[in-house]
Amino acid sequence: MHQTFDAALEINLLHANQAGADHNRQHFDQWGITCLNIMSSPGAGKTVLLEKTLAALSKQLKIAVIEGDMTTQLDADRLRQYGVPVIAITTGRSCHLDSQMVAGGIHQLAKDYHPEDFDLVLVENVGNLVCPAEFEVGEHGKVALLSITEGEDKPLKYPIMFQEADCVLITKMDLAPYLEINVDRIINNIRQINPYAMIIPLSGKSGTGMLTWFDWLKQQVTTPHEIPKTLGAYAIT
Amino acid sequence: MHQTFDAALEINLLHANQAGADHNRQHFDQWGITCLNIMSSPGAGKTVLLEKTLAALSKQLKIAVIEGDMTTQLDADRLRQYGVPVIAITTGRSCHLDSQMVAGGIHQLAKDYHPEDFDLVLVENVGNLVCPAEFEVGEHGKVALLSITEGEDKPLKYPIMFQEADCVLITKMDLAPYLEINVDRIINNIRQINPYAMIIPLSGKSGTGMLTWFDWLKQQVTTPHEIPKTLGAYAIT
């Protein structure tokens, strides 16, 4: 969140965003769609995760992607190869998606497709471990990725993202042998911030943990609109 | 940058910040200090870079650090072990340092030490590849780190940071053998955004590139207040 030298203004900004998010969520609920907001630092593996997820699940579930980037359609083009609707939103100078931008994506989905046919909308946010966590876009759940290369202390140093997450994916586990980083300490640090989030160490490259992620994702669709919170839930794979 | 639904407000916000940055720079100039703003995504290696830099140069140059974090003093505590003044600024919910926060750090430096004794102030910004690039803090130059693990496309997707940088460090080069990532493509993508920045691939772990970084840094101190722009300057080490 940017400081604006005016606390009342910040509250108004978040309030306006929240009203838009509630409106978006009403659309999703009306159409029976589960929406998840996928967030992380740049380069933690959000797009690879979506590629693997679409390759594995797009026959079982009807999925659409809303793809946020500051500039370029590089990620949107990668994902379109999987034959699902990908709605690209370029945010320009903005460091996160807000509910107004996602509303534009939703209205486009409703114009070009039958939205009630869809099971799942995955929103890939701008790469930023800080700001996206404060701006709801109408999602039913938040997924935070943390690359193991980012270090053990990040959940403590960037707590808002990890407080808000329903599921934390520790990515690039294939690099663990080459790093002096202990995944158990990462998990303990997440637990200090959030006792409830599902935590899944995984690697898009080696495939480790991916089936657990697919199971968690399918569970959100079959029990929509309420992410079950299980104290201390995590999967070591 | 956050969209505030009000372009005039955004301009005012950046304008107020710039006035503060100019004020801070006047202090640095008056004391003969070079100030560099060190920025990157979370976990790209800013603190390791500062540790190695302080270990190598703190006998030759009189250095102080202004250390920005949302929460915790974990990084400040790591850097204090090198016997230099480390002024910690916790930004709370704010996703970047602004000139007002750094002014507080400068005034503390002037209160506790003789500021005219110092050669170099290194500002470690909050881990965020987007927002810090838009908020000057009074620095004479900007250093952007990009971990090789973040992928080849990041300079194109997060262009503002790379446009603004005087020096780009491609970090964690020791992991290159385990990644399907080509450092030449990263360099080409930076060059598309910025023809002038010094580009140094390096690794704090293996030491590769560190001497080139130290040389560049010392050059900024001996020719202060003007970062020389050399078309296409980069070092492959």
C-alpha cells in the first residue's frame, strides 16, 4: 500500500475497491464460479503453475484466466496455448490488479462466453509480494506463491500476503539441493503468521507436489465459496 | 504505483515526494556523500550484496546503511555486524521507502554521527520490483537487482525499474547451471529497456562478478553526484 499522506484517503480507496470486489463476487456466485487470486513476487512461478494446471485440469474443469501484467501479453500468450479463455489486463504503472480492472475482465467473459458454463476463474495478479494482498478483486480465496530461492525470512518480512493467503505454495523445490535454505523453517515462519493456510511445497519442473495442488484446487470448486480452514494443514510431498 | 482513481492526486503525491527527495539530496551534497538506492523483488539478494560489500569495502570507504523493511529488523541486525551505522526504517503497510521516511534516517545519521565523515550511504529499499522505482529518496543513482531465478522476461514485464536503473546486477549466477535460463537473453531484454545501465552478472555465494561491482561502486564515490552513462556498458565476468 502506498502512503498517501492522508489516512482518510487510503480508507476511501480501499473502501471503493472493496465495494467493487463484492460486486464481482456476486457475479461469480450467480454463475456458480469459484474465483482464486494467484499472487507472488515476480518470477516465483505463477505462469508455470497455471500452465501445468491448465494442462492437467482443463478437460475436467471449465477454466478461464484473467491475466494481469503491467505491460506485454507474454504470459497471456503462453496460457492461450492451452485452449482456455485468457483475458489480459495490462495495468500500466499500477502495481496490482484492483476490483475495477477485474470487473472489466468479468464483463468481457460474460460478453464473449456463457459464464454460467465455467467452474473456475484463476486471476494471475501482477508480480508483487506487497500491494496485491490489500486489494480484493472478488475472489473466494487467495493463493500465495513463495519461491524457495527467496529465502526463509520472507513470510516474516512481508506478513500481509501470508496472513491473507488460504494456500501457500513453496515453489521451485527442485532447486532446494543447491541452496542453503531449510524448507521446514519457511513453513514455521508461515505458521507464525497464519495458522490456517494450506502449505504445499512443489515444483513445476520435477512435478513434486503438483497432485496435492490439483486436489486442493478441485476441492475449492466442489465446495465453492468457502475455503475450509484446517488448523496447521500442510502437505510435505 | 497505486491507482487512486484520481490522476491529479497521484501527481501531487509524486510531486511532494520529489520535493523531499531534492531536499535529502541537498544534505548528501553538502556533506560530500554519494547515495545509492538499492532495489529488487523480495529475495533477490539485496542484503547479501550489502553484507559482502560492507565486508570488502568498509575499511576503504566510510559507509552507512538506511535499511527499509515493512516489519522486523532482521536485515538491519545482519548488517550491524559489519560495524557500520545501520538506520532501520520499518514502513508498516507501505510497499516502498519514500523521501519523507529517508529524511528521518538522514536526520538520525546527522544527530548520532558527523555526517561529513561519510563517503557513501546505501539505501536498501523494500523488496518490490514495481513501486520503489517511482519514488526517489534523494539518491544519486539507482541499483536494481534481478535474480537469475526470476526468469528472462522480467525486464520487459516490469520496465519502469529497469528504465530507471543506473546499474543492474543479475544475481545468484551460481544457480545458472540448474536453470533453463540464458543470461544473454536477460541482458538483451534489459538493453531493450535501457541502453545505458551498467549490467553485472554476479553471485554473492561464488564471488563471481563481485570485484566488478566493487569497482563500479568505488567509481561512484570518486566521481560523485553524476553516474556516468556509457552506451551498452556491461561486464560479463
